[in-house]
Amino acid sequence: MLGTYFTGALVISLLLLLNRKKNWNYILSVAFLILQCILTVYEFNHQGIQELKYFTADALAVILLVISCIISVPAFWHSYIYFSKGKWLPREQSIYFSALVILLTSLSGAYLSGHIAVTWIFVELTTFSASALVYHRRNLRTLEGTWKYLFVCTVSLTLVFIGILFLTMALQQVGLKNLSYSNLLANAPLLNTFWLKIAFLFIFTGYTCKAGLVPMYTADIDAKDKAPSPAGALFSSVLLNAGFLGIFRFYLILSHTGIFSWAGQILMISGFLSIFVASVYMYKVKNIKRMFAYSSMEHIGLIMLALACGPIGFYAAILHLVLHSFTKSSLFFQTGQVYRIYKSKSVYDTGDYFRYNLAGALVLLSGFFILSALPPSGMFISEFLILRSLFESNHYWILAVVLLLLTWIIWSMGKNIFKLLFIPAVEPQEMSMEKIPPWESLSQFILLALVVYLGLNPPFAFTELIHNAIKNLPG
Amino acid sequence: MTIILLIAFIISLIHLSVSKRLKTYVSVLAFQGILLFGAAFIELIRINLVNLLFILLETIVIKSIAIPYFLNYLIRRNKITRESEPYLPDFISLVIVTAIIFGSFLLSGTMYTSINRLFFMAAFSGLFTGLYFIISRKKIITHVMGFLVMENGVFALTLAAGAQMPMLVNAGILLDIFASVLLLGIFVNKIGGILKEQEAGQLRNLKD
């Protein structure tokens, strides 16, 4: 099945690249979405079976695959709206859709891979396709964003490769060669901790460029801002998940060694610094898209804190990752509409959004409440569990500071969101404003409703998947 | 023999730290390609022939012919001035690179391994010197060159670690080719055409 998927996706992306007719473009996109759904259903029903030698669908891979399948549908739909409203050359449209298909395909490959080097190769491929998406508008600023993204990600992924090399040295010392996760997990206690430590430092630092954590977060923020909003939605949800996956898989291996608590401390430092940096920037940021990008950084920081804090935290981390993906992608889809109305992403030029787009304003308002984890948001549950795990693992000081920072972040974000929603803009160009039909906000409402539903009343299959994903962690 | 090649690699880094002209950078990069070719040939002679040919092809054809040619072409086409324009004076640069090499020496000394430590020393020196060049040079093209020096360091590390795992060596080489083509390709098509001076200082619009 996986072989068919890769071949099919490759053929579709090639056809998309060559084809210049709009209708064919949409037909091919729908074909890819169908392929993506079939793969997701197939892998859901065939968990734990090895495919193509290097791929295994474990519980975490299935969770992430389902997320990517759910989000890719509205992403294609909003891309379609994006292209039907603007004047784009057929060539630009072809490249955009082709890159989108390659991005989603390589993400599926990265999720499903059961081999550390194969994961790395697929994540490297996402850099390539993502830069094509960032460069879509072809002006000086997108060029800057693309260049920085490409450069920082390439350097970071080189670091991941170095980490993998160190890991092989640890393996060779005990006479092993196989770099698959299952083999690493089984033999983890035998490996020399010195090499493992170096390997973890390099691999963790490298993957932070995709996850958007300190230290390699910078280019990621620019990319989310400069890419068209449907692509930005994918970057801050499914692409971020790929970065998380890279870190999580190796963390899982370390959980069977003596340096597990050391690795936890590294995650905690990085997570805490990410929340701190996000809170500093969110105070002064005026660009709505960048604000949401920094908010992603805050949430992945919280997830890292949770991972560092023991059994409750592990569950909370995965739950938070899922809920955050849906919320954030929904908000990013909405910023596309904000831009179409005001022709600007800055809070200075926007305002009184309720008057111009009622449905969209409701999305932003409820999205803001859900993102700040107010009940009945599902993120309330996950965030509460994260804070509880911090408390139970005796990190009182970190808990106190994180709570303060979270309050600060909610205030900074609320300031901008409420300005956008209620306070009139200085000189609104009402004549030239576009009327946005309410049904364009439908997908955002569905995603937000999903967050509430999954948090308050999670289906049994979902919780079982999460429990399976963390079953190899201690506790 | 490998030892001599690796030491020559480290010396070439010192030479880079004090050289002013971009042309020197290009020729040192080509020279490093040849050194790595030699080291790869000696170290990997036991692996199967196809893999060996692939690796040798990469070091000779890509690292010491194609990339230098391409860099020269870029410099000519985009009329980039010949100076490398570092932020720091040469003497300080020399001190820093020497410190990096000494640091790598100490670091590789602490490592508990059966593999020749000189590989680690060369690899770390290349890696951190490359990073240092990225930080300390003004031009975008010197950033790319810094990245290429880094890649050479990684290649030395691959030789040390990957002698028994050809798949990993190949993956590393593919990264090498892929990244170089992508970065240089963007440079030749986009940045070169749009930015006049091609200094990193011009890429400062995206911020908060």
C-alpha cells in the first residue's frame, strides 16, 4: 500500500507540475486527497506491520497521519479559494500544488518510517517542498524568508545527521548495525551513554528547526508568516508534528537508558526557554500571523515540558499536540480571510472585524478562547494535565513562572485579537473590501468543534492510540 | 597516509581563516575535496565497488570540480567583489580558528573509541570553522561556503563512523549534493538577480 501511495503521490505531483489547466489541477488535487485518506484508513487498520523494509505504522504514526489527513482537506480547499481570488500565473499555481503534495507525502513518509535515517531523509524533503511554498509570492520578503528557512533548516538537519553518526558509533561498539527504532529500543541499555548524550544533543538541536523550539526557531517563524495562509496552517500543525516526532522517537529510546532524566532536563530547558521567548515576542508583535507562529512555539514548549515530567505528562503531551494542530490550523486558515479583507496582516490596519465578516470573527474569538485553554476547550484538559504533571514532579518554580508567562501570553494575544475584532480601524477602505461568504469559515468551525469534542469526550479508539504511543515510556 | 591527509585538511582551514579573496576560498574548497577523496579511498577500500565508486565520484566530481566551478561562475555572473569582507580582522580570525582546532583536539581526546581520533578532530574543526565562517562573514556567498566547509567536516565524520554502514554514507552524500544544489541553485537564480550587493545585511526585513 505504502509503495502505491508513494508512487501515486509522485506521479500526481509531477502531473501537477507539468499541467497548466486549472480544472485538471483541481482534479489531481482531489485524487491526491483520496489517496491520502485511503492510506490513513489502511494504516489505521494495519498497525504494527512492516512495509517496504523501513516503514511501520505504530500508534503515534497513525495519530499524526490522521491529523495530517484531516487538516489536508481544508488546506487544499483554502488553497483553491486562495487561487480563485488572486491573479496567479498557471505556472505559480502548478508549483504551489505540486509542492503541497510533496510536502504532505514526505510528512507521511516521516511519520511512518521505522528507521532513524529514513525519518531524517523525509524530514529533509519537507524542507525542500516547504521552501517552494514559502517562496510562492516571489517578492523580496518571501525570498528572504525562503533563504533563511532553507539555510537554517539545512544546517539544522546536518546536525541531525551528525547525531545519527554518533549513534552509529554507539551501536558499533556493541557490534550492532541496524538503525531501526525497534532495534535501538531493544538494545538501548547496552549502548554507551556518552555517545548517546552527544547524539541526543545534536538530534534534538536539529529537529528544533521543524518543531519551532529554541534554539533553531527563527526561520520557522518567518516561514509561517511568509507562506500563503493554507501552507502556514500546515507548517504550524503537521510540519511541527514531524519535528516533534523526530525528538520524541529518540527520547523514547533514551527512556531505556540511564540518561533519561538528563534528556528530560534538556527538553525542559528548551521548552521553558521557548515559552519565555514566545512571551517576549508576543508582547510586541503586531503581525497576526507571526503572533500565531509564536503561539505555536509556546505550545510546543509546553509539550516539551510535559514530556520531561513523567507519566501524566506523556499522555498530556500527545493530547496537546493533537488539539493544538487542529486549533492552530483553523486560526491560520482564518488569517487568510483577514488578509483578503484588509490587505494587511498588521493589527494597526485592521479592526472591527465583526462588522465585515461575522463568521470569521466568531472563528477568531472562539479560536482565541480555545487556544488560551478556557473550558470547554479540549486544550483546557491537556494543559491542566501538563501543569499537574509539573506539580507532581516537584517543579514548583518552573510551574509558577510558566503560569505567569502563560497569563502574560494570553494578555498579549488578547490585546491584538480584541483590537482586530472590536476596535474600528483608523481608515478602513470599506469600498474595496471583499465580502467573504460565511461558508468559507465552515472548516474552521469543524476543526475547533473537534478540539472541544476530543478534549471533553475522547473516543475510546483515540485514547487507546495515545496510550499505545506512550506505552514504551516508563511509568 | 590518512593522517597526513587529515592534517592537511586541518591546515587548509587555518589558511581559509586568513585568506581574503573569494577565489582562495573556492580553491581551498576544491583542495579539500581532493583530500577527502584520498581519505575516502584509503578508508573505504574494503566496501563494495559500486558504493566506493559512488563515494569517490562524489568527492572528486562534486566537491572538487562541480561546486568550485559553479561558485566561480556565480562570482563572475553576479559580479561579486573579490574580497570576503569579514566582520573581524584576520588576526582575530586566526586566533579563533586555532582555538577551534585546539578545542576539537581536546574534545576528541575525551572520546572513548577505537576509531582514529584524528578523524574526529578534523571533523569537529571543519564543522565549527564552517559555523564560524557563517557567523563572521558579510556576504551571502561566503555563508554558503561556510556551509560547504561544514559539509566537508561532516564527510570526514561519515568516513569515521560509516565505514561499516554504506547506507549511511550514501545518505550523507545525498544530503551533500541535495543541499549544495538547492542552496547554490537558489543563489544563482533568485538572490543574485534581485539583491544588488548580496550581503546578509540586506536580509533584515523580517523581524518583530
